[in-house]
Amino acid sequence: MSSVGIVCDSTCDLPPDWLAEEGVRMVPLKVLFEDESYLDWVELDTERFFELLSSSAVLPKTSQPSPADFAEAYAEMAEDGHTEIVSVHLSAALSGTLESATMAAAESPVPVRLVDTKLVSQATALAVKAAIRARDEGGTADVVERAARAASESCRLLFILDTLDYLVKGGRAGKASGLAAAVLNIKPVLTFTPEGTIEPFKKVKGLKKAINEVAMQVAADTQDSPALLTILHSCAPELAETMRDALDAAGAKYQLDSVGEIGAVIGTYSGPGAVGVAYHPQR
């Protein structure tokens, strides 16, 4: 077993069973539908979440893990023989999750290196996977941390929402809050700033054109340097397939890492019918 332990939170949207097989400890966030609370990816799968979302009259709330949740994870990793930990998380600009992890790290029995990916969902997953590869190649904690940071810093996340309502009502719209997306079937393509907040990338009329815009941007970004790429969607596999077809038609140069679902916490803000891509140069 490697001396380097890896911890993440549930918003990387990687299945718990897969993470466990890879030796990664996942700390879940929570989704609250009025009086009912669910652990993201543990007590609520994506299909059930979007069923609840469509039938709920009130937008669910989300809750970050407590410092005690992370303290337990770090202690377990130390008990398992890990001498250092790399803890990889979603954008601190959107959640207090990293703050909880930071508080727990100060009391951890072994050193913890914290990585703010400044991204979410399958984009954060790419950073987690980069950390796993570096660990499996025998990398030190410094190497594993640098791999996660390099993946997140070079990653581009482009995504399309069916509606901005969930993002705006959830208070996570950032610079995209002023877009009149419902007017004339405008489908904004959104992205993340270097600071980890959401901003508009392009406004396009119609979903098909929006998907093509994303595909053309990926093609432009990958002409000189092929990318490792994941397609993400919120219970919309048909949109993921459409996105892949568009990428191929545009001549994008990429290796498909995975087609992954958006989980309950991120889905609270994306809503159903979202689709996007996250990618970074292959290494």
C-alpha cells in the first residue's frame, strides 16, 4: 500500500464503489428535501434524486461535511498506515467543504495537503484520477499533490444547462446570474473562472447549436495537444451521446476518460437536462 492516502468529497461525482476500489476515501455532502436529509452518492443515487427534484415544490438545500467528518476520514487513513494525505475538493468559492477539510487537517495525526480544484463534478474527478495515477506510480505526497493541481489548473469545464433557474435559486450563478436564458430559447454555455466561480462562456440560440459551440471549442483547444476528456450529464445519456457525436464531427482530438453523471449535490444547481465536457491536456 502507498504511504500516500487520497481523500475527496462526493461532488467529484465518482461512484463510491469505484473510489473504494481505488483506495480513495470519499466524504459525502448532504442534500436536504425539507425534513429529509440524504448523503450524496451514498443514500441517494442520481436517478432517484432527479425523480425527487422533479416532484418537489421546494428547491432542495445542500450541506457541506463537518470538520468532524473529515477528521474521521483522516484518522482512518492514518490508522490504515498512510503517512501523508492529499485531499482534493470542489471549488471553495462555491462551498465551505474545503474550509471544513482545512479545519480537520490542522488536527490530523498525519500531514494533509489540501487541493482546491476550483471546479466541480467530473472536472474535479479528473484531478482525483490524476492523483490516483501519481500515487500508483509510486509518487510522493508532493508528486501526488502536484498531479492533482496540474490537472485542475489546466482543466477546462464547459457546460450547458436546460434552465438557469436552479443555479440562480441556489445562489451559485455568479456572473451568469444576469443572463435572460429563457428568452428566445437562449442556451448559455457556462464555464469556471480561475477563481472557481461560474461565468458565461457564450450565448447560443438552441441546444444543438450550444453543443456544437462546445465541440468546436474543444476542437480548437486540442489541435496541438490532445486532451483527456470526460463528458458529464444530469440523467441525460442521450445528450451525452449527442455531445460525443459533435466532438467527433468537429475534429476534436481527445481520449475519452469516461461519461459520468452529475450527482445530487451538483444536480441541485444544474437541474435536469445538463450536459458538458471537462478536459485537460494528456500527460
